[in-house]
Amino acid sequence: MIRRQPFDDDDDNPDRWLVSYADFITLLFAFFVVMYAISSVNLSKYNALTNAMGSAFTGNNPQSIQIKKLEVKPQPEKTIIKPLPLSYLYQEKSKRERENMARMGVDISNKLSPLIQEGKVQVMQNNRGVRIDINDSVLFTAGSADISGAAIALLNEIGTILNTNQRLIQVEGHTDNTPIHNQLFFSNWELSAVRATTVVRLLNQAGITETRLSAIGYGDTQPLSSSDTEFGRAKNRRVSILILYETNSPVDDNLEIRPQLSVEQTGSPVALDRAIPATTAPKAPILQAPLPAPSAQ
């Protein structure tokens, strides 16, 4: 008797899982496509779509339907570092500039120490910059704008120091209140202006570029002292060389810069930033160079 073989009625395909897997991948792809489409919204197309859908569902004119438009507000950029206020940065820049200008004033004062001791030159620092006041007897003869030989060497020394930076320089001519009227100068205005331009020309010859220089004649309108005495009138007759700040200084002062003691004179170094007038300590002590000892006969 022949044994019947068992009938296998399991006709399932072993690869049916591929169909479910393909459906899952398709749905996943569609999901990411939708997410990408939502993330990048075109406002004009979005508004047109909302108007069209509103018209289709209500049967009204799209222009009569008021649908709130999508507005995307820009998000402020977050930063961890808090920026410094501009006023603080401006004050720090002005403070550093004043200190640098004061050091330059000390160099000029040391260079002109003999004339400062004689009272013919004065170096000042104010809210506009560093000012060098030179008595007219050092530069010119009385009542004229003819430069003296000693003045050329003096202006060359000043020009050498001023060439170390590129700040603007304003030369001002001043006279006393004694009237003048001759063939060369109609009034003190002309005399002060010609003296200022003469100094400007010599500074230009000393190597300072023309674009940095300017000249102004004030006549007797800005005196330093009373013109009632001969001493006061002599002090008012001057030429001022003003080295200007790059930025306007908020500190309104008028400090004199005296010559500083050097290492050779004292045997020990003197810190200039403590000896010169500064913005934080305008009343700091000023060291004055001693007068040269008289030579033995």
C-alpha cells in the first residue's frame, strides 16, 4: 500500500514583508516632504491659497473675504557677549588720547626748557589739545612779521617732534591792543594773520605736510593777560601752535606742562605718567627742572 504524502497548503510568499516595508518607506518619504514644505512658507503663495480655498468653500468673491495673513516676525539674534556702551568706548579713547598728547607735551617742554625757564615759551593742555605759546620777541622783531634766525632753529625742533604723529596743527597769531597802521599792516588783524602764516610756512619747510597745517589771525581779541601794563601786553603778543585732538575731549581744563626731571638729573627714573597732568588726577604734582648752574668765570 502506497503512503500518501502530506499536502502542504501553506502558499505564503516568504518575501511578503517587502510590501509592508515599501509602504512604510513611502509614507516616511511623504512625511518628510510635508515637513519640508511646511518649514519654508512662501507668504504670497500662502495668501493666494487661503483666498482661493475660502472662495471655493463659501462661494463668495475672494476680495470680499478677509483672511488674516501670515506674518513672520524676525527673531532677535541671541548673543552671549554683552556689547559695551558707545559712551564708555568714547571716554576710554579720549582718555588714552589725552595721555598720549600729554607725553608729547612733556617732550616739547623738555626740548624748550631754557625758553620756558625764561618765561618766553609756555606749553599748555586744554580741551582742544596741546598748545605752545611762543612770545613774539622770540620769533619776530617788534611790529613786523620778519622771522629771526634763532626762530628758524626753534621751529625746526618743534617740527621734528610734531612729525612723530599725524594730528592737525593750528597756528594762531595774537597781538596786544596797541593800534598799528602802516604800509605793511593796516591793523593788528593783518599783523597777526601774516605772523601765523609765516610760522605755518616754516613748519611746512620743517617736514610737516600742508594738509595738517592751518593759520588764524586773532589780533588782540584773545588776550592772556591785562593790556594795562607793559608786562601784560608783552604776554599777549604771541604765536600759539595748537596740536588738536582727533576727538573732542569732554574734560574742560587748562593745565601747564612743565619740563620733567630726567634720569641724568636725578639719578633715578621719573615716571612721566605720574608727573604729567592727567584726566584722572589734574592736580598731580608737577616736577620742574632746576635752573642750570652758573659757569665759573
